[in-house]
Amino acid sequence: MTRPSSVHNTIATLLWLLAIVALSASSAVASDSLQTSCPLLPLHAQRLPDLNLPRAGHSVFCINGEITIVGGHTDGFVPTATAEYYKDGVWHLLPTAYEHDNGFAVVLSSGKALIAGGHEKHLGIGQTFVAEMYDPIAHHFEGFGCLDTKRSLASAIEMDSGHVVIAGNHYTDDAIECFDGQKNFTYVKDVAAGRCRPYILRIANNDALVFGAFDTKDKPLPEPSLIDRMKGEPFQEPLLDTWHPFGFEGLDPNAISFIGDEQAGDYRHLLAACNDEGQIAIIQVCDTIFSILPTDIPIPMESLWGKILYFSPLIVDRMEQKGYILGIDNDKRFYALCINYSTVSDSSPASLTLYYTDPLTDAGAAPPILTPEGNILLAGGITDSNFHPYRTVYLLPLGRQVEGASSPGGLKPYDIAGYVCLVIFVLLFLNWLRVRHKQGNHSPDAPQSGNATPTPNASPVPNASRLMEQIHQAMVEQKLYLNNDLKLTDVATLLDTTPRNIAEYIRECENCSFTQLVNNYRIEHAKRLLVEQPDKKLMNVAIESGFANETSFFRTFKSVTGMTPREWTAQKN
């Protein structure tokens, strides 16, 4: 009678030993491989047909559903008056009206694209006035006018009015000018600091900020914190003294960074930045407020194979609420760091995932473009020399299919150890259930069917209106909303009920969530401070009203009132 029990105990012991060994192996490999604790996932880069010409210094954009590449220079650092668009698996070559090596391109709300500026000569020398319009339906470029200022390495964005704001230059004077959407370019104002490829970010339907980390000679700006404003005076942002926004080429700065909603008057942006030690962080810009986006872990600077050199700006996928920064290591293995900003709230940071490819020895560090499917395309570019750009094109499949994709490189050692652990624990659990079942069938103390005592409710369900009175009373009398870490469980404990009751009755009686209710109290408190103490800094108003930071305050204020704090204050006055 004792032999089966002995056998079972021996099997269980062996299973536990195997589990311990597997766990140790899994932990050791994971510790060695993921020093940053960032999820590391393989990414199978897809080689697409090559470009017709090797290119660098080109502009890239998506228009009419087609990835389009304009200008740049080819072998020998020679500018090319050509463009290419990708359709039906083929790159189609087109002539442009002018050469645009390190010019700029903006997709307009009219459905056409404005392309202008660039180097005047070979080897990246000089600037040009030239401007042309691209019609993606006819696949035709037409020259129509000239810039107010000769420019290369400039940036441009379209405003809500349809006008285009232009700034930035290379080895010559800089200024802000505007294109009227038809044919005319006009001077707007001088800039406090000349910049190369500056960020131009909308902060209202007729206002924009101009800033960056590099002067017109590609050198670090002596005052990187100095920001020009289209409708206003320059101002200082101390955060930019520590965190310097990435440079970028050939991309619309607004299109790659914008995460807001124009219709709602929400003009928010995300930018990649680095400090003097080379650490990367994400800057969030909301109106004139700059802050660091919180992430669940620090941005990883190394992988299993060594250091990662991040080279791209942050590319935003607004539909998926994710952003990507691209990097490369010494083996030419490419990386895509995914920042999931949909998870961000007052108490929750953005989550990070790091994707990696096999070494791509024939790929260039090109301006990345997000495809309509949510993937990233790299076309042309350079790694070592402007005289020998690449013509290769790679697609990084970061769209929805990645989530459930199998690992293209096969199982890694730590994956195998994990699967072994899973199988062992399933076997252990089944063994435990079998033993418990046998014990239950023979135990004299086992309860008989039908004699179980029902479990009482943990807390009686209160009357909805009475509970809401208690919630409002606690908010007003104890000012619970001033606690920036206030949780649903805190209020439930105070009122001796369950978090579920609190949440359900707030929804039923106030038609909002717990967070929305608390934020409404915070905004009313902030309004009183703005009226009673108009000289108080917005950061202090935010903190004293119960918000964790200025960004959260600004976003919530605009969501509740439809205006920014400054607009609301101006209206009251």
C-alpha cells in the first residue's frame, strides 16, 4: 500500500528539481541578455526592391497611399533632380523640376506636396531658392516660385490655415518665412538663434515653436534652451539645457512627432532627446510646457550584442499610440525601440519594447517613414560616407502583425528554458490535483455535499445617492483631490465600502470615471488659484491643485474647459 505513494513522492521530487534547474538556467540567461529588463523581441526585416538610384540627403513622405522619395544626392555626392514612388512592388522613377539635396518636403492638406531648397552645388555646398509642387495623382513635379531666403537643411510645417511655416538654414543666415499655400513666400521675422533642421511644432492653429540643438554649422548651440515663437517673443526652456532633441533630415517635424488632436485644439508632441552622457529620453511638448515622458524603465542603451546608437527622431504612429526610435549596433543590427504612450496616465508610465533585426550589412541609416500599415521603411541612406549612399530598401514590420508573430530566428535559449518551466509546472499542478483528489475522497473530515456555508459579502452595498453624498463631502471637507496619488482604494477605505461600489456609483450618478471626478475638483481648485493669485507660476498651480506634473495639468485643464490655462485666464480678465 505504501509503494505507489513512494513512487509519486519520488516523481514529484524529481519534477521540483528539474523546475529549479530550469528556473536557474532561465534566470541566468535572462540576466545576461536583458540587463535593462526591457522586453527584447526579434524582428524579421523584409528586403524590398532597390531604389533606381543610390540616395542620401533625400526627403521621404507618404502621399496618396504611396511612399515617395524626392531628391538627395547619389554616388560621388552629386545632387539628383529625380524622385521615386513605390507602387505595385516597383519603384517608379520621375524627373523633378529642380535638384533638392537636403531640401525639405511637406505634404499639404490640398493633397499635394511642397518641395523646396537644398544645396546649390555638389558636396553639400551652398543653398537654393527653388520651390516646386508635386501632384501625386498625375505623378508630376512643377516649379512655380522661389523661397524668400536661400535655404538648405531647413524645416517646414503646414499650419491649420494652410500656410506653411519655414525655418532653418545651413552655413548662412536664418529667419522664419511663410508660404501662403498658393505661390508666395514672405519673410515673417528674424530668429534669436540660427538653426540647422530645427523642430517647428504647432502649439495653436496659428502659432508655432522653433527650436533645436544645432546651429547653422551643425555645431551644438551655445544656448539650446532658447526657443523662438512665431507669435511671440523668444523664451528659455531649461529642460533643453540638459536634454537635447535629436537632429533629423528629410522629414516633416510635425508629422513625425504630433500626438494631439487638431479638431480639439490639442497640440501635443513627443521628441527623442539625449543628454551629455548619451542617455536617451522622451520629451513631451504641450503648448509651451516641456517635460520628460515617464517610462516604465530607462531607455536601454545596450542589447545582448553591445551598445545601441540611436540615429532617428521619434516616429509616431497615432493610430496605435506608439512611437519608434531606430538604432544600430557595430554589427549593423538594427533596433526599433517602441514607446507605447497609450498607457500614460497620472500614475502609469509609457511602456517600452525593444525590437531587433539580424545584421543588415547593406542597409543605410536613412530617414525612416511610417507606412499606412504602421510599418517603418528605410530607403537608401548612408552609414560611413556621403560619397557612396545605399539604394537598398528594408521594411521593418512593426504593424499589428508583429504582436502575434513567431520568432523568425527560432527559439532563443531563454525561450526554451521558459517553455521547460511551463511544462514542468503544469505537470506538478496536475500531480497536486490528483493527490488532493485522492485525499479528499478518503478524508473523514471532508464536508458532505450541500453543507457548505455561504460566504457573506465583504461589505454591504450602500444606497447610491447616499454614497455619492459621502464622496462629495469627503472631497470638499478633506480635500482628498489635492493628493496627487489619490487612489480608488483610498476613498473606499475611508468610506468603509468597496472600490467597485465607488466606481459604479460615480459612473451611475455623475456619468464619469473616478479619475474624471477627482480631476474636475482639481480643475476647480486651479481656477480659483488662477483668479486669486494671477502671478503664480503654472507649475505651482498644477502641484497645489493635486496634479503630479504640469503636462497632466495642462492636458486635463484643456479637456475640461476647452481652453489652455492662459486662454482661460485671459478670457476671465
